[in-house]
Amino acid sequence: MKKYLVSLIVLTIFLTACRAANTAGNQTGENAVTGSAISGTASNGTTVSQSVLHGRLPDDIPPGAQGEESEDLRPEQQCKPEGWKILDKAKGSYGDEGYRYLFVIYQSKKPKYDPEMEWEQRERKLTVIKEYRDGNYEVVAENENAVLREEEGGVWGDPYESIKVKNGKFILTFYGGSGWRWWECYTFRLGEDAVTLMKWHEEYYHCGITTGEDEESILQSEGGVVMDTDYEKGIRERKENKDGKLKTKTEEIGKQSIDIGSFNIYDIRGM
């Protein structure tokens, strides 16, 4: 009788285990996520591969579907240089053409000695990526002279303010100075074949006189300056409050087509 009861218990345990394993197997089959390889071409000609869900772009992956690895599949992560980090990024929306622009600012983790500035500072690089609906992407520009570095904002500190994509334009802004403050805004046009500089807007004022909330308040303050350079029209206009009087100067600079890959913020600011 005892042998019979032991055998019955063992059989019951075995059948229960088999039923649980079968149920787990069915659930795995229903919820399994398969991946497919896609590739992106970097500006140096090398191919970078990544994996996404079948028929889905990385942005469309349901939260948790790929766990902690999902972020690593994004183009900005795939294109990140070793020893660098992402400082900021901005992207547009997909248009009828089937692609969107993604702008990424990378910053080196370790500072490097700058002989011109005679001190160490971290390098920064702007990378422009075209993302396609089918999941492919390509790096269309890389520029290490497009973003001011953290030691170049004067007493104020790091001058970097923001980047954004709005209404078919890429906008890059900086803010710095000490008693005399400056604010700069660079606007680029997003074209199918190129991203080109449209305008450079600069404001200069003393923070002890005005808060610099808008152009009107700046130009009402002694020494306040507002300058607009339109590269597509080839015109530069400078407004300045000098001795309590508003003076405006307009000059022809000639139309210029400056691609974001060759854009040099240090040359622009030195003009």
C-alpha cells in the first residue's frame, strides 16, 4: 500500500511539471519577438548594423519589448565615438519623402589640451543623420567646429543652450558673457540634399541695464546691439543704441551657401 501511494505521488508531480512546461512553451511562442538586421552607412564609408523588430522602427518598439538594449539600437548610439557621450539631440518628423533629420551633439569624456586657448577642454562634435522610414540611416555630416565648448562662455560658463528642429529648420543657440551678455542663434534650412545656414542672429547687452528679454528692451538700453545676418539674401543689419540713440547699419555681404558640414562657428563669430 505504501509503495502504491509513493508511486502515485511521484506520478502526480511528474504530470504537473509537464503541464507547467507546456504552458510556458506556448506563452513563449505567442510573445516571442524576432529581430532583423538593418544597416546604416557612416560618412567614412563603413557600415554599422543594428537590429530592430520586424517591420518596426526603433521609435515604434513597445516599451520593454527589447529590455535595456533598445536604446543601444538607436542611430545616435551606433554612431557615438568611443570615449564620447551624447550631450544633446533633436529630431524632426517624417515627411512625404520618407526620412527625417536627426541632430546629435557628442562631447568627449576626457578633456584635451587646446593650444589656441592654452587650457584643456572637452571636444564637441555635431553629427547630422538621415533616418529613413524603413529603418536605415546615413550620416550626412560630422562637424567639430559647429558647437562652442564648455569653457568658451566667459564668466557665465558653458555657453551651450539648445538645439531644436522646427518648421523645416534646425536651430542652434548659445548664451554667455559676464556683465555684458550675448545670445546667438543660428538657423539652418533642411533641404533634401543639404542642410544650409540661413541666418545668424546676435544680441549683446549689459545685464545691469536690461534683462534682455526681447529686442526692444535691448535696443532701449545703452550699448545694446541686435544684429541679423541673412546668408540667403546676402544682407547684414546691425542695430545699436549709441549714446541713447538708435542707429541702424545695413550692408551687402553677398549671398552665401554654407553647408552644415563646412560651417565653422569660430569663423562666423570672427566676422
